[in-house]
Amino acid sequence: MGDPLATARNHLSSLKASLSLPIGSDFKSGHDALVALKICLTTFPFLIGIPSPTAEEERAIAIDALESGAILCVKSGDSEGFQRAFVQLRPLYRPSDSSTERRNVITGLYLTHLLVDDCLNEFHSEFERLPADALTDPHVSFPIALERQLMVGSYDAVLSSASKAPNAELYAPLLSHLTRTVRDAIADGVEVSYKSMALDEAVAMMKFENVEELLEYVEECRKDWLVDDFGKKICFQPPEVGRRAEDIPSWDVIKNTLNYATELERIV
């Protein structure tokens, strides 16, 4: 049997090579390397509680592997895999040190992931675990500020948050889902507050790039909204229709009245 540390380094090298690929690429080779690497990690004595002379090296490789795997999962859109990687990383991190340069990056991404999934209890629990020096790191302070904006309903700031992310590429997949959630919340409020709105005003309020994006959103998510014939405004609430005589259930009214009269006569 070969040296497990050397084998792990080879798989780790393959995994890291896939991280240079842009979002939208085929990450199969990276995921294959991650699976092989995790299998290799199970042979490390340190990770199964057995004293080892290479314990620190085993720990360092395990952290590097899981952090690389977490980033791979973010870039490939595997939210469940990212969550598993973070949970596996937590016991390896030491509260007394920063462990690696990527610790705060992974933590910030995980906090943002919790916000996107509306897991606020987990978000606050994770926040309580953070060391004091981590709070000033831009990767950690970003989701904390985002959570405060959500709590006070500052949706405009949330929708503009992508331009302030510390790493636009890594945060883009997460923030795209958050943007959709916020737009749905704005749409819910708009449709009960206004009977209609000009298209350009709706575009600005919901932070779309153009009218075409707004109309795509309406077609996909708000089929009850009506765009007028000239395409200049959206009607959220249909016009009220007066009650007609035929709308009154006269036969039911007569039948119920006769039943009441019969019952009253029996009582008397």
C-alpha cells in the first residue's frame, strides 16, 4: 500500500486544477478527484482519533481538501455538497487560530448560503461561533450586513449587494437565488399596494436591467399580472365588477327562508 499522504496530495492537486475553471464549466473531473480524496482521508489516523506522528500534516491536507471541495461545490451549484463540506470542516478548525487563508472565505459563503435558504436560526447560531477577529474580515462582514438589510426590509440594498461582494464569482450563484427571493417579496408588496404601475417604474423598483427581464419574470412567476395593450404599464389588480341580479342566489334564499319558517312554526 502506497503512502496515503502522497496519494492525497495527488488527488488534491487534481481537485485544485478544476477550481480554475469558470462557473458553468464541466466540473466532473473535480468531483471525481474530491470523491477519491475523501476516500483517501478515511485512512488518516488523525481523522479517526488515533495518535499519529504526522497528525498536523494530515489535518492540514484534510482542511485544504475540504475547503477546495467546498469551493468546487459552490462553483458547480451543489449546495448540499457545500453544506456537507462545511460541516466536516468545522471540527478541524481551531478557534484559537485562523487555520488557513480560506477559512473566512468559506465561512462567509456558508453564512450567505444560510441566508439564501432562509435558515435564520442556523445563521445566528453560526454567527455566535465566530471568533471576534473574523467579524472584520470582508468575507464575513458581507453576509452579516446582508442579514441586517433583510431584517429591516432594505430590499434595494440587498438587490444591489452583488456589486459589493468580496468575490463576485463565488458569491454570484448564491446571490442570484437571494435576488429572486427578494424580488418575489417586493412583488408581493407591490401588487397589494398599487392597482397599476408604469413598466419603467417596476423595472427600477425590482432592480431589473430592462423591461424585457421584467416581462420574462411576469410570464414565469406572475401570470395574473396584466400588461396593457400599449406595453406601458402593468395592472396588478383586475377592475372591480359590479354585482348583477343573476349573481344573487335567489332560489337558495327562498328555500332557506321557507325552511326557517317551517322550523319556527314547529317550535311555536
